[in-house]
Amino acid sequence: MFDFDEVVMRKGTDCTKWDQYGDKDIIPLWVADMDFKTVPEVKEAIVKRAEHGIYGYTVAMKDLNSEIISFVKRHHAIDIEAKDILLVTGVVHGLHLALSVLTESDDKVLVMMPSYPPLVNTPRQLKREVVMTSFVNEDENYKVDLEDFEKKLKDDPKIKCFILCNPHNPTGHLFSKEEIESLLAICYKYGVYVISDEIHGDLIMPGHTHHSALGTKEEYLDNVVVLCAPTKTFNLAGIKVSYILCKNEKIMKMLQDEAKAVGIASINIFGYTALEAAYRYGDEWLKECNTYILANFKYLENYLKENLPLAKTHIPDATYLAWVSLDAFDLPLDFVDRLKEEGGVHFNPGVSFDERYQKYIRVNCATPRANLKEGLDRLVRWLKNNQII
């Protein structure tokens, strides 16, 4: 029904992903937005709102909360109420807000590595020391190291908050219900708050299920703040809208007060419109989008087996981001920059997620297959031209 193979020209639209290169011919497979048109009803709703001609101060009406409540119930089997929802301008803004409310400047924050950089950088900007725990990497299958996780909390009572990223960026790991409950049980035991970044929670590959941190035992929920958004799900990142879910009324009041004080509770006028339309009409689009992304993951996996058999990857459970190991190759440390400048393809370097992943790349597969193929062709061509393969 929806044409995800359509190549839409994004150059000349002030696009972060495509316009930064000037006249250079570079395929961007890095920043986490999609090259797909969003849900048609979202575009229609935005155009209709724009035609009104007045764009003054705006507040969300009851229908918007109803759409969020319904969407969260349908997709994540969670019951929430309007009082549990706080709209904010972005998930990273929400992370900053939650850390400001839940921790003090001399507290420490636990992060699971490798990690999306803002999950490490945001607490550091707030003068919170970051303590790191890691996945166990078994041939590119990632598992939670519960023993190390608990040891970190047991040994250091200054750790007051754990930042969970589920689904995980960059590995694509989707935490099982057992993993989530084990992590939350440990945090509850040591009196540690949990901030769960679930922005990729709708981008779930067919056959898998997302388990939210709010879907666990009632006793854990007072210590949990969840960050969500329609922006990754429906390719709305430029519209700037997200929301926080929290069952603890005291914490929610602090979040609301702080959000108003710093101005991040004032949402873009089109954010309300886009969120409501996406959550009301976007289910079929999302289903087809996830199916297409899975097909791209499989294409990537097969392409590497045929052309770079020493490269290692796995089909992620979730997100649209493939995590690829090029450890087997003799690569220069600046290979990602050289790939961009000399090879004409831009990936995220693994080292930006964890210094131990020097020879990894994160590949954005939310793009028409023609773009993905051309980007991978350029990768192989550059490796051959530099006699690396």
C-alpha cells in the first residue's frame, strides 16, 4: 500500500542528513531519521492546520491525550491516564529534565555500553559522573550482564539513576520481559531511579515484542520515568514533539514544574497535529514500514555475506539501525571519515558509542533499498581501492 522504495529528493530542504555535504556526492546512512514519507494523514493534517494562517500559543486538548493513551495500549499493552503524560519538545530534553529532577550534582548515573552518545553526555553536562556497565557480546548477540550490573550498584551507593535504552541504540537489542524485570528489581533493591528511553519502542521487527519499563511489577513503577515520542516512529524528528510517562504523582509534579520553568513543555504547534494524526491513522503504515526495514536488514546481511564475508552483523530485534563489525579488516582509525570523503558513503563510527568499538559502523537502514545498495557498493569499492580486501 505504501511505497517505501520511492526515492524522495531531500537535498535542498535544509536536511541535516543530506544537505551538509554541499555539492559532494555522498550517500548518508548515519543520522537516525528515515528517508520515507510519513503517514499521508499526517501530511494532510499539517497542511490543513497550516492553512488556518494563525500560529499563536497552543495547548494540547483532551483528544491528544486520548490518542496517546490508546496508542500506548494498542502497541505496548500498558494502561496509562492523562495525568501520567507530560509533553516535552524532545526525548533528549526529557532526559535532561528527568536527570535534573531525580539526581543531584554529586550523584552518579549508570549507563549500559555501548550507548547512544547523549545518554552519556547529558548526565556529564549536568555534572553527574557516569558509571558504565556493559553488555556481554557473544558473536554480535548482546546479553545483559546482570552480575556486573548489580555489582556496580552494590559497590557504589552514589549511583542514584540508571538510564535504560530499550530498544537499545546502537545494538538493536530488545530487552526481554525477564531482563527488564531483573534490571528494575535490582534498581528497586538499591533505591535507584530508572529513566527508560523507549523512543525506538514502536520500531519492532515482526515476530518480536517490546516490553516497556512501565509494564512491570507495580512496586517498581514509582521509580520509573519513560521517554517516548512519535518522531522516530513516523519520521517526524524535525517537528520536535515527545512525551514523558510517569506513574509517580510527586515526580510528575516536579517534572511538570521544571519543564515549564525551562520552556520545554511548550510544543511546536504542528507537533500536536502530527502526533494526533500519526497515532490515530498510522498503524498500517507502521506495520508496513517495519516489514520493509526488516527486508532491508536481511538485504544488508546477505550483501555482507556475499561481498564482505569477514564482516559481522546480526538482524536487530528493533530500531532501523544495523550494528556492523569490521574488526576483521586492517582499517585506519579514521576510516569512517575517509569513507565519507573518498568513498562517498557516510556511516556512524562505532567509537562514538563506545571507545572499544573502533572498527564498528552503525548503518541506517530506513532508506529505500536503492540507497542502501549504493551505499554498500561504495563501502566495498573503497575497501578494494585501498587494498583492504
